[in-house]
Amino acid sequence: MLKQAAVPAALALAGAVVALLWDSTAARAVAFALFGIACVVAVALVFLAVGRSEDAERAASAPSPPPPPPDDHERPAVTRRRPRPPRRPS
């Protein structure tokens, strides 16, 4: 989880560096975009962590499903398929 948190932190740091080193409109736009992307990635990672923990909790509390019943009957429809029509010459 710490590796994943490094990505938005690095993007936010890059945005701060761009904002501090350059003083142009384009640099401000790039810094704002980097910071915005960092925030979106951070929120997405929070949702990912919550979802993973819920999945793990659900898997731990749910009993394993029973095995499927054996297939005792024949399947005549599989063996009695209608033949395909002949191909048209191209």
C-alpha cells in the first residue's frame, strides 16, 4: 500500500516543484493539473483499499459453496445438433 501511495505523493511534489520554479501561466496550469491528478489518484486508491478490505472480509466470513452435483443425465441436444448449411462460394 505504501508503494501505491508514493504515486500521488510524487505527482503532488512534482506539481509543487513546477509551481515554485516557474512563474508562467503554462507552468501554473501544469502544476494545477499535476496536483489535480494526484488528488484523483489518491481518492481512487482509497476506494481500492476499502473495496479490497470488504472483499477480504466477505471471503473470510462466507462459507465455501457446496460442490456442484454430478451430471448424471445425457445431453442429447449436444449430439443431435443440426448440421451447418454449406458455405457459399466467394
